[in-house]
Amino acid sequence: MNDHPIRLPWVGPRYDETRILIMGESHHCDPADEFSYDLTLRTVRDAQKGMLQSSFFDDIKDAILGDASEGTSSEEFWNRFAFANFCQGAVIREEGMPLSDASTQMLQAGEQALPTILSLLKPRKLLLFSKRAWRYTHNLPAITRHEPEKSVPCPDGKLAETYFYASDELSFAVSCIALYHPSAWTKFHQNASYWHPVIQTFLTDSTRSRH
């Protein structure tokens, strides 16, 4: 079904306790890592050790755990979740140049790859931290059942969209929520505290789980 390369996702040793998949938009890497299948694994391991310059993984941890984040190590946190990026390709860092966004082609390839990732990991909930990628989730291949679910209210009265997908062929059923990428939070006057109640409502609402 899918002719795009799948980078190995991070699957924490305690993932089965939550079956929550956290998804970013794309990797930014040096040219030597452009085609590395283990890039995601190495990135999350570096995040567990506090070795990344980016605050992306810490921001997500704070948004999910809220006040409990301070007392929870990054290693303990990421051991309970799976992580993958929506785009399977990587944005190459060019010395002296600002970071680029993932291309349309990369997002389209991610759309084709997502059902394979869901089939492999079989999450019950998907937290997608990219509104750009969310726009590419509405025509997924191999889907047999799908429908919008009740949106989750945000602290400022806005709504976070949610959606349900299932595939009989690939044996998965998952509820998804669209969240802004942490790099955009400042632009929209958001932070981890803004997203924490939204995420907790989504994760704890049993009516959204259809397994």
C-alpha cells in the first residue's frame, strides 16, 4: 500500500500501558542523517538524556503532564509513549540559513505512510502536534470507517479538532486530535499550560475510545 520509506518509530518499553502515539511534523537534520532509518530513535534517546538544543520534546512533556512534569524525568516520560514524525522525509539544515518547513511533497508522503504507522503501533489515541500535517490526514488510504468527533474546548474558547479513523484491513482504530506545533505556540499566545487541559480532556474522555 505504501511506497514511502518508514523511519523506525520510537516505542517506549511501557507504551502498552498508554497506547498513546505522539506525532510531530518533520525531522530537521544534517545531510548525513537524511536517509537514516533510526533517526527518530536516536533523537528521542537524546531527548531523554537532555542532549537536544530544541525544546520541542520538553514542551510536549510539559503540555501532557502539566504540573507533574517537573517531577518526571524525560526518560520516564518517553518510556510510556510512542513517537514518530508525520513526514518520513527530513528537512536538511543548511549552515547559516534559517530552518525550512517540510515541503508539500513530504506532507503528501506522510499522508500515505500514516496508516502503515498506525497499523504497526495500534495506538488508541494520537496527539498530532502540527496543524499543517493535520490538513493532510483527511484522505488516508485503507480507511474503512472515519468521522469527526466532538471538538475539545481550549482555554480561550477556541476548539481543538478531533477525528476518528479505523481500518479493517490494517486492524487499527484511533482517535486523533490536532494541536499546534510547539514552535508556533508563542505566535498564537499559547504555551504548555494552555494545551495541558485540552490534552487531558482528550485522553481521559472514554467516549472517544472505540476499541
